[in-house]
Amino acid sequence: MKKLLSLMLALAIVASCAIPAMAEDKYLGVMLGTNVMSLDTNLATDGDSFEVIADCIDGLLQMDADGAAVPAIAESYDLSDDGLTYTFHLRDAKWSNGDAVTANDFVFAWRRIAQEAGEYAYMLDEIGNIKGAAEIISKQTDDLTTLGVTAADDKTFVVELNVPVSFFPSLMYFPTFYPINEAFYNSLEEGTYGTSPETFLSNGAFVLEDYTPGTANLSVKKNPDYWDAARIQLPGIKYQVVGSSDNALTAFRTGALDVVMISGNQVAAAEKDAALSQNLKVTGAGYMWYLSFSQTDKNAQGGKLANANLRLAITNAIDRDNLVDNYVMDGSLATYTAVPPQFAASSTTGADFSADQDMFADYVGYDPEKAQAYFEKAKEELGVDTFEFTMIYGNNEGDEVAKVAQAIKEDVEDALDGLTINLQPMTKAERLDKMQNDNYDVALTRWGPDYADPMTYLGMWVTNNSNNYGFWSNAEYDQLIADCTTGAYITDYDARWDAMYKAETLVLQEAVIAPLYTKANANLITAGVEGIDFHPVALNRVYKDTVIK
Amino acid sequence: MAKKELQLQAPAAPYVPVKEDFVLLTKRDIHTDTNFASQSYWKGVFTHFFKNRRAVVGLVIITVILLLALFGPLMNGFGYRDIVQYRNEKNKRVVAKGISPQIPAIHRLLTGEEPEGNFADYTFLFGTDDLGRDLWTRTWYGARVSLLIAFVTIIIDMIIGMSYGLISGYFGGAVDQVMQRFVEIANSVPRLVIVSVLAIFMPKGMGLVIVALLLTEWIGMSKIARAEMLKIKEQEYVLASRTLGARNGHIIFKEILPNTIGPIITQVMFSIPTAIFTEAFLSFVGVGIVLPQCSVGTLIEDGFNNITTLPYQILPPIIVLALLMLGFNFIGDGLREALAPKLEDM
Amino acid sequence: MGKYVCKRLGMALLTLLIITFLLFLLVRIMPGNPFPSERMSAEQIANKRAEMGLDDPILTQFIRYMGNVLQGDFGKGTSLYNGAPIRTVLSTAISNSFRIGGVAILLGTLVGLALGITAALNKGRFLDGFCTVFSILGVCVPSYVFLIFLQYTFSFRIPFFPYFFDPTRFAFSSVIPAVSLSLFTMSTIARFTRNEMVEVFDSDYVRLAEAKGMYGRNLVMKHVLRNALIPIVTVLAPLVVDLLTGALVVEKIYGINGIGKLMVDAIAGEGIDYNYVLALGILYSALYIGIMLVVDLLYGVLDPRIRVASKGEEA
């Protein structure tokens, strides 16, 4: 045994000497949390897929370090006076097969999104309000030319909207709006687009080097023909899917990866380590975790949760600081607003929509006595003393979710005598299925912003919206949101902003949801790696300015 | 040499062989049977079992684990779901999470000083988990669930698995064909699929876990029993028994079963950890026990998630499981030797 | 024998058809959705279902599916790698899992046999005790814990093996997962071999062989091991199927694109991917049925007295 060990050791020493000093064009090693599900903009739905797509393809506009929309394939754009027509002027850019990027590539890609009517098709109709999109998506017409997008010439792309959309330019960096080379797409066998480097074209900073569907490691390399090639410093990126954050920490320490994401327990360990704590960087992940309450008669003991006081009792019994400090521990922010902080800033004042977290302190907070008072009122109104609800949560949605669920159960049962919460884990898919079919009491759920406007959250609680999982309905609220999206306030930026605060108040004073925390990502980044742009919206990581020093 | 002397004696007295007349070629020891003949079968089994030192050690280990599972969670002030915490002067909660095993009494004894720091004066024999709950309590609480799973598995294996395999092997031919094709079907539907469907019709929890085990856990055992049956049924004594008019049931369970006991006991032992991990998997996907309840299997999985940052967390449940297995194996070996009279240890 | 094998193969196809149909039904009953979505309207989802033919009568769907499968087309995923044909995704996963699993089987069986024989020959002594403890730990400690331990020791502390699986250095980077996967098999085989051999040593015919003056390797290999092999082959068979079809956590931790992870992603990932569950189910069942047939044939080879086939079929 000893002989074997010393032999191993000798081998190890030889091996470590044999590895030469890192070659100059070292790729950046980056961890992905999940497999890249698809490189097709029509089919991709997860952040990791979006990240890799955005490495390789540029849209009309791109994000700068602060998340503002700045020119990419479009050199500039004009907006008509009525706010309904955007005209984008394209620069000379090339696909990786040498073809020029033309306005038609956008027309083709956008029409395809509307026709296929997939997950993110709603960016075209509900969010972007593009003319004709809703009709195609709902299959009322199959005439794709009715979509309000046209190629005036090779370099001019025109989009027509139904109503002015103040944040429309910021949608243009979202992968759903990226172009696809039509001739190339049509030359491929059906169903093979984006399944290998040979079946994927790039017009962006990197080209796909190594990828098969389902792979745990893929790589992209610098695109020498990129229109802005001088800006790109990295020779390439090597992605590795890492299934556990515990393993991510060790992988980082071995040097196998330069950028990893870790969760609570590993953050606590890294903070204790002087060297590692230097590498720690917390960035906003954007999405907010909250409790959704079913308010129909079907559930929750015949609709007991339709009682606003009962919901207020629960939301005031949860110690959110305790959740983030002791259980989530990755820099996530305790949240007391229905629109989470740090993703939507006013374009007139630059102020964060939810900077003031004490705005709704009357309704959301941690105050066991107040919770108890609400609870007494609820008991009186409902004529019942004991309640038993089941809380569903996903077992594949992150390390901290089960911990958070247990901490909430302890807090609520502690503060409200007579209320029991049973925990029920399930897959995220099953949780969504139960919520969409109104077959649950309480759910621990989350929502991430798709675009940088508070409406990405507030739009959810409109009567009959598919994300209104509580089945709450309020005429005043519906009117306010309608005014903000298609009505009176669409041209008056500040009035719209105020109306949205009013709407948010309505949601929170009835505790339609109980906001919990806004997720952050705790990243470890190798010393010397600089210039990775982290964003809470659309693209989580952008490497266009990244350098390895 | 004794032989020669004897030959000289008078031929009238018949020769009585003595023990020294026979010498074994091999060097292995062979014990002679001292008490088997004089006792009834079950009394013999009993005596042999308790004479076997390892078997008794096994019994003691299992008893101790059983007792700890029953009383361990009561031995300190913590409940299995109690989070140990207090509020500091800033009204922030301080939680006793991720504390490695500590015994302040020993600290005092060694250093003569009071231990310092948050929660330093609490005794956590196994430490605390990442929610701030005492792992001693949780380990023994979890052992209850896993012991139940272990016993259920033994019963499923011994009743369903064994009978199924023996019958399939004994009758052979068409009966065997049909029974084996059924096994193939039962084994091929992924457990997660069948359990998710079952969960629509019955409440989630331990009951569902046991049903899930009932569906497939016996297959391994049935294969072993069938293989043994195929091997043994061609032997002469079976033929003799059949010729004498014994009924099939008698031949299968009375004549052949005792001769297949060795591999059957080994299989029972080795299916226990698999069943315990199956329960943990089912609980993780949400059809078994739910948090904050726990089992040895789920504790091992929790420990694994933090294995490099809180490495002490995975040790207690793994040690309990290993001891449980060691105990069961010792008992199994003891039973095997006591039940099969042909073994040399008799 | 040939007739028997033909008959068994025919039965196997029928069994496979029954299993596929059963799975076909069950995945449709399972809670969850083949098109998980938070942004599509109910109408959009209904359109998607109709496009996939999920609203047709179940038998029509099944016949259409089987027709495609017979042409080698397993369709494509609905929520998993949804652009790519399942065949392409599966072929890489099969190649990875089969190769790593194959090494694990060989390693586990050979070392397990050696350990078991050593323990049996040294019954009651130290080596026997060591073997007992080894096999108990081997089945109590999950393979992924061994994996983390090996990874930590031989990729981090002593950086010899790659930290993650690297398809371009296949052999080198599959050492750690193969070794960790082999330990359960190794322990089980060691324990069964040991117990079986101890028992066979005491049987009448070994006594007879010993009485005839046979001993040493000749005795162990010719008489004892051969007779002990029947239960060993029986326990090994399902382990072979399990190892070939991959192990979820090991694949996830070591970054292997394999069958085990694919299966769990298909059932409990973003949504239930009907086509993946079916394709993987057919693969698993075919393997299982095939290996069980091989085992039944092996019985006859190991012990000529055993006849699995009934009398008429032997010719």
C-alpha cells in the first residue's frame, strides 16, 4: 500500500512538472449551472443558453456595462414622432460563413418566433406590442407578412408597433430578437439548426467551437471577422457544467475554472478563507422569490387564503433578514416590495424603482405582534381557529430553497398559533403545473425580469394573466395597468411611473403575494480576470470587455 | 500403528474403530458435532446462534441502534426540527448552524477554561446541520425511518421475492416464462414514473415509499432464489422426495428452501442499503417523508451537498448505516450457520 | 438450444412492446407538463400539443410512435434539448455511459472475485474480517461520495487526474468515475463469492474431491468457484444493466454527458419529456431483457444439469 502511494505521488510530481506554464491564449474557464438546452433563439428558455447565444450572436443593440442599450448591428435608429415606428440602420457586419448581415435576417428570425409561438413569443406581442404579432401567435392568421417588420433595404430594418413602448430599445438586446441567416437555415436538415458548430452561424464576438446537445463542456473562440473584433481580448471561453456548488468551490480552488457560482454554505466557507474572500464578487441575479397564495374556493380549506388578513398575518410573520443572513447567505437582498430593487431605473431621474424598501412597511415586514393581530382578525372573520396549508416548492431550483421553506415554516408556525404549514417538494415543472391549474395552497416561487421595466412584475397580477397564480382580481388595479401599457400614461413617463407605485400598493396592502428576497449570485473570479459585465436582466454575463491579466 | 497391535489380538472380538484411525488430507479444521443430534432442530438453531460470538455482537449492535433510535432523540433538549438560535442585542437572529461536534465538558476538563464563542457551551455530539439543528437528535430520529425501511425490505425479500423465485424456478417451462417476463416488465418501468403516477392515487409519505418498495424491491431476491432452485431441483434427493409422493409445496419450502438459505441471506443483507437510499431518493423528489423530517438516507444526501465545507455532517449517518449493516451481516452469518446443519461450524 | 433462443428473442420483442405501451400510458398520466411554460398562453400550449399529435386517440399516437421507432426515429425532445433529434443526443450519452460503466463492471467483478476468494480461503482470519468491512462500506457509502473523495484526493490535493470529465482525454478522465462506480459491484461480488465459496467448501462433493487428494488452486478453480458462480452471475446481471445505463449523481458531479443524468432530466427536469423517457425506457428494457437471457443461458454452461428450457425446446 505504501509503495503504491509513493508511486502515485511520484507520478503526480512528474505530471505536475510536465505541464508547461499556461499558454498565452488561455481560454477563460466558466461554470454553467445547467446544460445548454438549445442554441436556437426560438427554443432557448434558460439563462445559460441565452448567455452562450449572446456570446456568438449580436442583436440590433447590445448592453453596455450598466445595462443600457447601445448600438450593435444597428449603427443607429430613428423613432417616428408618434412613437410607433422604429427604423434601424444596420452597419456592415458578417456572418461567420462570410455572408453579410442584412435586414432580412431580422425579418426572418422575428417572423419565425411569431410563427412557432414558443415560450418567448410573448416578447413580440404582449411586451413589444409589435403590429400583427398577437394575431400570428394565436394562429388567427398564418400570413407572416402581416407582422409589422420590414426590410426597407439590405441595411434598413423597420418595426411598427401598436402603441408606443417606452422601453422598446432595451428589448433589442434580448436573444429572442436576434437575427438568423435565412439562406443558411434553409440549407440545413430540419431540426438540426444550432446542434453543432457546423450548423450554427455567428455574427458576434465569438464563434461556436465545440458543442453537442447535452454536453457538459463546450467552448467558443474569438471571431476574427466580428465587426468590433478589436474590442475582444479573450481568445475564447471554455464552459463547464457543474452540478453542485460544493464541487464548484473545489473546482475553483484547483484552478480548473476561473468563474464559478457558489451558494450559501460555500460562501460562508469562502469568506473565512483570506485568499478566497478576495475572489468573491456578489452580483444581482434579478429574480425575486415570493410566496403565492391561492385565493380561490378550490384550495386552502375552501378558500381561506382569500382572506386578506390571513395573508397579511403570514407575510408579517416571516423574518426576511434571517432568511438572507442565515440561510441564503449569498448576498441576496431581503425584499419588501412587489417589484424587486436593482433592475429598473427611471430614465428621467435614474433612480431605482424600488430603492426605498420601507415604502410599504405598513403591510410588509417582520413583526410577530402585528402578524398575531392580523391573525386574530382573520380568525374572527372566518370563524375558524386552526388552519393547515401545504406549501409547495421546487427541489431542483437551487440549494437554498429547501432551507428557506423550512425557515418560513418555523417562523410562521412560531408566530401564528393554530396555523400549520406542511412542506411538499416537487420538480419545478410540477410546481408550475399545480400553480397554473390552481391546485395548491401556498407556493414558494420566483420571477425574473425579462426587460428593465417594473411592468415585467406588475403585469403579472392583472385579472386572468397566466402568471396571476393567486387568481386575484381588482378592477382598479387592472385599470391602472391598462393605462400604463396601452392607455393614458404611455406617453407621460413620470405619470406612468407614479401609477405603477399606486398599483404596487394595491398588491401589497392586500398581500396578494409575500415578497421574500431578491436573489444574488455569489461568484468566485480568478485574480487577474477583469471586465466581465454582470446583469440582472436578459444576459447574466457578457464577456466582450473581459481580459485575463 | 494401533492397527498392527490390534491384529495380534484374538479374532473373536470385532474391531471397533477409534478416532485416530482417520486423518484428513487437507489442513482445514473440521469440528465434530457435539450437540446437534441430541436436540430438536429449532432448539439447535437457537443454541448454535447464541454460541456464535459474532452473531451475538451483531444482535447487540442492532439492539443498541434500536434503543438509540427510540430514546436518542429524547436524550438532550433539542427536538428533531428545533433550530437552535437566539437574538442578539441588535435584534438579529444568531443561528447555531454548521457547528462541528463539540463537548464543552471535555473542553473544560482539558483546558480548565470556559469555552468561548457563540453556542460554545452547548453540547452537540454530532454537531449541527446548516439550518442550526442538532445532528445527534436528527440522526437517531432518522434511524427510526431507516430501520423501518430495513425491516420492511427484509420482509418483502423473504416473503415475496423468495416465494416468487422458488416457484418460478421449480415449475420452469411456461410458468417460468410468464413469471420472468412479468419481472422484466416490472423492472423496466422507471421507478420515478410509477411512483409519480401512484402519488396521484394515494397520499405521499412512508406508505407510498413502502408501496414503491413492494413493487420492485423483491426482484433481486427472486432472481437469486430462482437460480438456486434451478441448481438444486435436479439433485437426487428432490427426485427421491417426488418419487415418494411429496407435494410440490412440501418439496419447495421444506426440502429445497433450507438448502438455498446461504445466498438468500446474503441477498437480504445487501438489499437493505439500496432500499434505504431508494427511500432517500423518493423523499427528495417529494413522494416520501417531507422536511423537516429526515431519514439516514436523506441525512447522507444533505451531508453530501456540503461535503467539502461541512465534512463532519455526513459521518454520523454513514457510520450508523455501516454499523446497522455490520450488525445485520453478523446476524445473517450466524443464522446461516445455525440454519444449515451441514456447515462445519456446527 | 437454437430453437429456445429464437423463442426467447420473440418473447423479448413482445415484452418490449408491452413495456413501451405501458410507459407510453404512464408518462401521460404523470403530473407535470411536456411543455412547461410560464409565458405561453393556454391557447399557445394547446396549439403545441396539437402539433405534437398529443390530442389524438392514444392508440393512434402509439402506432404512429412505433412506426417511427421501427424506422430508427425516436423523435425530438419537447423540453429537453428540444431542437436536436433524440438519436444524436442519445448516441453520445450511450457511448460515454457504456464505456465508463464497462470499465467499472470489469474492475468490480475481477477485484470482487479476487477479494471474495481470498476471504473464503482465510475464513475467520484477519483478511476475512477486512473483506467483510470493505464490502459493508462499499454498499453503505454511495458511489458519489467515493467520487468526491477520489476527486478531492487525486485531482485537487495531488493534481494528477483531470478535475472534470474531458471527452478528448477519455481514458484518462474516466478513471475516477469508473473506480467509484465499481465499488458497489466490487463489494457485492466479494461478499457473495466469499459466502458461496465457504458454503461450497463444506459440501459433500468438495469433501470428496479433497478426500481424493485434490487441493490448492485446482480445487478452488475447478470445483468450488464454478459451483459458486451461479448466484454470483445472478447478482451481477442487474448490476451490469445499472452500470451501463449510468449513474445520475456521478455523472452530474464529474460532468459526464451520460444516460443516467439524461433519464432524470427527462422525467424530473424542466418538464416531462415524453420522447426521451420512452427512448431511454426502451434502451433500458432491451438491455435488461437481453442480459437476463444471457444469464439463463450461462446457467446451463456453468452447471450442465440446469435446464431453463423445457424439454421440447432443447433441440
